[in-house]
Amino acid sequence: MREAREPRYGRAAFLTLLGGGLSSLWWAGKVSGFVSPITSSVSQLLGNLFPVGGWRIYTISGSMPIFDPASWRLEIGGLVERPHAFTYDELLALPRAHQVSDFHCVTGWTVRDVHWGGVRFSHLLDAVRPLPQAKAIRFDSLEFAYNDSLTLEQLRRHDVMLALAMDGKPLTRPHGSPARVVIPEMYGYKGVKWLAKMTLVAHEPTGYWEQLGYDQDAWVGHSNGYGSS
Amino acid sequence: MATGRASSGRIVRWSRTERALHWVHAAAFCTLLGSGLCLYLPSLEEWVGRRPLLKHIHVYTAAAWAVAIVLVLALGDRRSLRRTLGELDRLEPDGRMNRRQQLNTIATGAFAVLFAVSGFLLWYGERDTRFRFASTLLVHDWLMYVSFLLFLGHLFYALILPSTRHSLNGMTRGWVREEWAERRHPEWVAALRSDTD
């Protein structure tokens, strides 16, 4: 019989893999950040074959809403002087803004340097004239029951926009066509996709994910268990 | 059922318990890979839709996999499994597996544990934010990539390459042809003969 004293290479290999894998829960993020220039160029290549591109698409209802330019409206109402329902063409006619910003998801993935095109919220608000008591906006998605909110103060940040285009093309269905909220400093769940309705309110309501325990202010790196807060 | 010579010209390679373990894992892996990719790749997601259903399939398959593995271990022939573990531990190609197969088995075992841990954290992190780590999804993804490559290699040897694909018979019916085993695994056959002679 060959027993005991022989080297246990198999066990060592198993435990090394296991230990390496478990510890990677701590180091994978750092390594991924370090090698991301390489992996992102690879995923760019792959992205031309399969539309991955680093994005993951989440829905809560299971099917992505379909955008029909003829019937779609962006209703803006609530505490405003002149409620208005914008058509897609009306939105396209507003002054256009462009920006490049990173997109962070609360589940840990990031897409860097996303080119957004769209309109600043100030142009929309100017059209409907918020009342003085309006302090926040509730965003409702065409995807029923998904909603979230931002304060008017947050909405005035320089890089917050209602995006209509991504990487030079109109928003695609997975990315929230025809319009989605973009607030780069916050995690993606604040950026309501397939936007259908904006309601100005006096107090910030609790959104879909917030009711499930996510933070109201989803600052990247300082909320939802990340960072020091 | 012990390994060794069975009826003439055939050698028993895998016990019923070992085969059960293999096929439970294989079925769960394929279901999890399929449902996982539909959740992961935007193009597939868009095409399939029905995300909550896929998520349920993914999560319940994972739970069923864990239960089935425990059941096989509890009810099966553990002696045959211990012998296989011994072979893997020695990492010597004197048993039923060559070194590549042994390393594949060891990696598959380790990855199964890592998939289970990271998958559990993904699931539980949605319920308790203290268990949501930035790297969990990354680790689960990387495991998928590596396992997918291993899986493709495994399929190539088991289904396509003519000189090795007879080994599939060992995992489906339990036995392999003696002359094939002599060619592919001479140390194993020699060891069997020295045991019985």
C-alpha cells in the first residue's frame, strides 16, 4: 500500500484554488481596477461581436418596455405652474448637452467613459415652472412600479442629465429608450430608465429599491455599505 | 460496484455513485450556465426577456444542486468516492484518470465551492447589505469564464476527439473496453492486474 507519507499535491492544488478564490473576494476589485485598461480594450473588441461592453441590464418586471415614438410622452406635473407632456420630438428640439462620465452600478461593476447626449433638467423645469414648495422630483418608468427620486438640488449638479443618446446613437431598448436619468455621482439605480413621468413634490418619496433597503442618496463610494458612511 | 474487471473485455471505471455525482453536477452546471448567461449578456437578456423567471431558475437550480450533492454523498457508496479522492490527492496518473483529468476534477471541485459561496453572497447580499461586497459579482463572473473554458475542453475530449471519446461510455454506463483502457490508461490496467493476479 502507498499511503500517508506521499506528498498531497492534489489536496494542495484544491486548497490553493479555494483559498485564492475566497481571498479574491477582497482583492479581485483592486486587480480588476489595475488590469481594466487591458480588459476594457478586450471587452471593447468582444463588444463588437456580442453587445456586452461591460453593461448588465436589469429589469424588475422581466420585460423591457417598448418605445413607440408616436404615443410616448414625458409627462411633467405635480407642483408646477404649467404641467406639460413632452413628445419625443419636443425633447429633441431642446438645447442639446453632451458629456463623458463613468457609470457605476451598486452591484460592483463600472463602465468608464460613457458618452451621453441629452438635455439638462433646467430646460425642462423652465418650461413647467416649479412652485416654490417643490423640493424633489419623482421619476416613474414605463416599466411599471420602478420609480426613484432626486432632490432639485441634486438635479442641478452640472453633470446630471436626461439622456437621449449613448455613444452617439439614440438610446437602445436595453439602455432605457427613449430617455433615462443620468447622475454619474450616484449608483445606477437612481438613473430611472424608460422614463415616462416626472412629478415635482415637496418631500422626496421612497423609491423602488429604497423600499427594499437601498440608500436614498446613492453617492458612489459613500453609500449602500461602500466607503465610510 | 468496485472498479476492476467485469465481463470479458470490459473494465468497470466509475461506480454508480460517482456517475450520479458527475451527472448531477453536469446537469446543474448546464442549467446554471444557460440561465446565468441569459441574465448576464444584454443581447441574450433582450432576446429572452423574462428576467425574474430566469433568476428563479438560476437560484432554485443552485439550491437543488446543493441538496442533490448532499443526498448523493449521504446515500451513495462513499467508499468509491474515498478511493477517487485518494487518487486525486496523490495526483499520480496510476489510477483511472490521467493528470489532466485529475486537475480538471480538482479545479471543478474547487470552483463548485467558490461558485456556491459567491452565488450565496450575491443572493444574500440583496437581502442584507452587510454581505454585499464589490468583488462578489466579479468573482462569480471570472469563475464562469474559467469554468466555461474547462467545460469546452472537457466536451472536446469526451465527445469529439476520437481517441478519448470512448471515455464517455465510462461515465454513462460505467465501463470501458479493456483494449481502450490499455492504450489510454496503461498504469491503471497494470495496477488492476497486479491487484487481482
